[in-house]
Amino acid sequence: MPKHFTLALIIGLISFIHTFSYAQTKSLFNGKDLKGWHIDIPEMDKNPEARNPFIVRKGMLVSLGTPGGHLITDQFYQDYRLEIEYRFANEPGNCGALVHASTPRALYEMFPQSVEVQMMHENAGDFWCIVEDIKVPDMEERRGPKEDWGITEGKGRRILNLTDGTEKPLGEWNRMSIECLDREVKVWLNDVLVNHGFDCTADSGQIALQAEGAEVEFRKVALTPISKLTN
């Protein structure tokens, strides 16, 4: 085989591998509109003047916080890393990223069946069980008395994160990485592991972002298929 052909083949193969690897990560937000997503805002069902709390502003996806509801991907996903960069635009407050979302309005006629990864200021990384369940080590320490556990209204659905103090100061961007593989979910905030659950009752579903009282800006929402969890 001629040397120039061999070199061209190697260069082409390297280029293909690089392109394939890069192409695996895709942005779920195109910076222009909400294509690929749909909203579920209960208030909009009964009030025709209610605003859509999810907008695009200066190339960012923005949750205005009210009225409450969710922005949900049209597609279902399994075995992935979800990378989100977000910040509270004004006052700190509440928001969340939901994984393995399915049945809409399954809890309090608002929240889709899912596992929520909390973004609430000073609580980022908590799990909230929303008609799905997940386990962590030290369950009673982090979830409370076992007899109170549950996945529906009035039950102990919150599972505390491993460490607080990992959020950036107000106005700075936080980096959240959520890995979902089989029945496990791992969460990092600003490169610190803040939660790791296993034996989740779901292993696939839609992804959702919340409008839950506070204005939040998102400059990155990207997904990469994975076959193993990061150590």
C-alpha cells in the first residue's frame, strides 16, 4: 500500500473518531427557541392570560419561575450524562432538573413522575422522589425515619445531598453534571460529587426543568450517551 495512501487513511480515521466522539454530545437547547421541548403549566389550562414561564433571552434558556410548571423534552433518554450550567438571575430560590420523567402531573397535580435533582439555593444536589424511588447509603440519616418514606404527597421524599457549600456565589455560573446509567444516578456540582443513588425504580424517561418560583438562566443543557459511570 502506498505510503501517502496509508497516511491519508490514518488521518481520515483519526478525523472520523474525533468527529464521532464530538457528535455524541448534543445540546438540548439550540440558543434560539424551545424546539425539542414542550411545556406543562397547569395555570395555562384555566387562565388564557397566563404567561409561558420559559423563554429564550440573549441566547439563554430562562425559567421565569412563575407560574409553576415544567419544560419537558419531547424525547425519552437512557444512559447519559446531562450537563447543565445555570445561575439565579436575581434573588436565589428554587428550581430543579428532573430525570426519568414520565407521567405528567403525577404529584400535587403539578410534578411529573420522575427523580428530581434539586437546584434550590443551598440545597443543590438533593434528590426528591416524585412517584419514583431511589436508594442511597445512610438512608435514614439522609431521608429521615424509615416509616415516613414514600414517593407521593405527604411522604418523606427528600434525600439530602452529601455536601453543602458547593454552589457558586449568587450571579456566578454553577456546573451540574448528572449521570444516569441503568438504575444509578450520580450528581456533581462544580466538580464535587454531591449525590449517588442506586436501585432507582426507573432507568429512562424524559428530562425536565422547573419553573418553581425563582428566575433561573441556563446557558448550557447538553447530553452525552455513556456506557459507564464516572468514578
